[in-house]
Amino acid sequence: MDRLDQVLATAGPLLRRVDDVLATTGAPAAHEVWGELRRVRLLPGAAAEAVAALRPAAFHEVVPELRANARACVETAADLPEPGEWSGEAAEAYEDVRRRAVADLSGGDESLDERLEATADLAEALTDWMAATRADLAEVLAAVLVSGQALTLTAPAHAALPPATAETAAAADVAVHVLRSIADNYLEAADLLRGSRDLA
């Protein structure tokens, strides 16, 4: 359990209230929350849950295995025996296959060992991105929880009533902070994935 898990447990009711208010009354017409909603395409509560579902450890755990497999490719390529004293058409055919296998396993930009290393690099980058995204959202939620907007939205007297104008504005303000953090971080992930298209 990291800080996001801890903060989200406390912020959950507030985010649900924000989602309810936005779903019921929308937001002020000129409010910047509309731009953030278009970027994320989720209400803040659902978006925060999506970030909470990110598990950096799962990606981190595969990195050593990927790098070990890359080393195994290099070792296997180095261990493929040359024809030696063997000669003739069969030896030539074997050597042709051996060289192609060596090239496929190790050395070139498209060789298996390089692709495994690139995949490990991507997994490490995604691990770092997930951890940073979770940390950023935790910081935003912690700040939102002590804001005047949170107080407006969680006042018991308002809980059972249709949202008032102040609550609608407060929900939109909270949503902007949450959604902007998520949207900005997801842009970084999109850049990472675009940079790794050659692995597909």
C-alpha cells in the first residue's frame, strides 16, 4: 500500500460527491473543467480509480527476467558451433542457417536480445511512470481534501439536497485539479508508448 491507496481511502467519499454533482448539474459553462473532462473522458472518481489500479510492481518484476532472457540469447548465439572440419554442401547449408540464427538471436537492432532489452527498458520506464503518476495524484488528493471546496461539498446539511451553485462550482474546481494531474501524466505515457512502436 502506497500513499495513493491511503489518501484515496479518505478521498473516496469526496470524489463520489464530485462525480454526483457533475453528473447531476454539470459545471459552470465557462469553467476549465470542461477541457479536462474532454482530455480524460472520465469523471474524477472513475479516473482516480483507474490510476489506483496501476500496479508498478507487476512491471518491475518482469524486468530482471527480460534482461536474463536477453543475456541467454547472446550466450546461445555465441555457443552455436561452427562447422569446423565439416565441409561440403551440407556444411555450407548448416553455416548459412547458423549465421542467420546468430543474427536473429544477437547483435543487430532487430535481434531478439536487443528487442528483449528494449522491452525491459520500456517496462522500467512504465514502472517509473506509474509510480510518479500515483504519487502526483496522491499529492493532489491530499491538497484537495483540506480545501474549502471539499468543505463545501461534504457539509452534512447539503448531502441530501440538490447541489447548490456553490457546490457545483466547488465540484468543478476539485475535478480540474484531479483530472489535470491525470491527463498530464497520461500524456507522458502516450509519449512512451509512441516511442516503443517498433516493438509491436
